[in-house]
Amino acid sequence: MSKTMKAVAKTEAAKGFEFVDAPIPKPRAGEVLVKVRVAAICGTDVHIYSWDQWAQGRIKPPLIFGHEFCGDVVELGEGVKGVKEGDFVSVETHFTCGVCRYCRTGRGHICESVEIVGVDRDGCFAEYVTVPYENLWVWDYDVNPEVAAIQDPYGNAVHTALACDLVGADVLITGVGPIGLATIPIARQAGAKKIICSDVSPYRLDLARQFGADYVVDVRTEDLCSAVNQATGGKGVEVLLEMSGSEVAINDAFKCLAHGGTASMLGIPSEPIRIDLATAIVFKGATVIGINGRKMFETWYQGQALLQSGLDLTPLITHRLPFERIGEGFELMKAGQCGKIIIYLDGSVL
């Protein structure tokens, strides 16, 4: 094995990235070395690429970024259990401390000292990456590597959707980026009655139609509440899956939520927002659930069960690029003209 690997890194506090030759990391005790087979671009990677306010406050260059991937275990550190060289794996990318109050009460997804691969430590836009063995998801059946690479956003969608009672419910999904799109087949398979999607992107609304949405609403030209009332016979929706983080979308969506309804909130606003708490939530007797990542590993078991029972994520993937064209992927993500973008580290593309 060579001593160096090709990687994409944020080398300085500025917009962009660099291709670099980096040392192949050595797994420490409790870690494994994974040879990355397929990676995918996340919105977080675009924040880092663009060097926006969030990235400036969180990222400490130099850093190899990227956190959506699958690969093959090629080396074991001391003390590793339950995994062997050659295993094909995805990775839970939130590394928890294991000892805080939240970890010790089964809520590691809100660990107070969480570390994220590709954000707080070197990530997967590289030929190799090290991860704790406890964070590995070993695939015990033949899975499409492109699907295995997007388990992070898919898991967010599973967590967001299954936090609600979907059986027989009319559902509104606000924001159909990749995670919002993934909630469509999840909600359908879990028993949703009608699925309504809203966004400002005609491209992504068309993807929502292809993915099985019953109604789509372009909120640039249509009034969301009027469209929802027409679709539901005036009663509103029992479930809101909020993916946009937009103040306007959030306020309009709560107007569409029926009394006693449930709102599952994943979208992150770029700044504090205003909402009429009394009208939107209190007087409606609404239940509001904040979603952070995936429950470890309850969400993973749920997600695999859905996949094995027929849920197809492949329509979510719209672009496949070799590693050397990853910059094109970042720009497509910024423009919103894509679903999930898959990156092949070896330069090949299916």
C-alpha cells in the first residue's frame, strides 16, 4: 500500500478546496481503516466549500472534509470487535463520547460532546478514512454501494418521518432537497394517505413528483395554505415534515397543520426566526419534535428494514461524478439543480 492518498481538503480559511496528497491515516486503538468506495456530497460540504458563516465558526483548516460514504475495512486497530478486514460498511458519522448524560441514557444522537467526521476530524473525500469500530454499519446482504453511501441523509429522513404517526395521515413536506425527497417513499411505505410537497425549485418539485408525491406546490407562484386546503378538503395535514429551515415556509406550514397535529422539524434556519407560537402551536395542541441526526442505532435498523422491504432510493441519485470533477458537484448543489450527487473515488462512474 502507498503511504499517501489523494484527498479533497480545506487548506485555508477561504472559499474553495484543494486536491492534496495526504498521508494514509493509521487506525488507533478502537478504530478501523476504511478504503472509501463511493462518497456523496452533503449540504454541509457545500457550506464548507463556500466558507459561509457557519463554516467560518466551526471548521479549523486544514481539514479533509466529506462525511457520506461507504467502503471496505482494510485494517484493524487494537481492540476492535465485531468487524473484520474485507467487511463492506457504511458509517454513523456522529462519534459520541459514550459517557455524558445523553449517551448513558440511550440518546447518543444528542451527545453534548459529539464529533462529526469531515467536520471535526478528517473525512471521506479521500481514498482512506479512519473511524471508531462502534460506528460501523456492516452490510450483511448485497446492497447497491450508491445507496450504502447515502445512509446519513437517508437516516435523517427516516428519523424525521418515523417520529410521527404516519398511518392514514395527510402529510406536508416543506423543502424537497435530498432529505425531503427521501421522506416521500418512507412516508408512503409507513402508511401515509396523501403526501404534499412544497419548495421554490421547479427542478426538485419535479423530482418529488417522480418520487411519488401526490401534490406539489411551487410557493413562488402558489399559496401553500390554499393548495393544502384544496388537497385535504379544508382540514389541513396531520403531519408536517419541515426540511426547509425557511421562516416563511415554517410559518405557512404551521397554518396548514391541523389541530392536534405533529410537526417534525429537521430544517435549520440560517438565522433566528419569528413565529406566532400561540396560534401556530399552543392553541392547536400541536406536538413539535426537534430532529438531530439519527438515533443510534435504532434509526439504522428501521432504515435497513424499509430498504429490505422494497423502498428504492436510487431515484434520489441524479448525478454521478469521478473524483476529479467534485467541484462541479459542489456548484450543482449550490444551484439546487440535483438530487444526491455520487462521487467515485477511483475515477470510475457506473
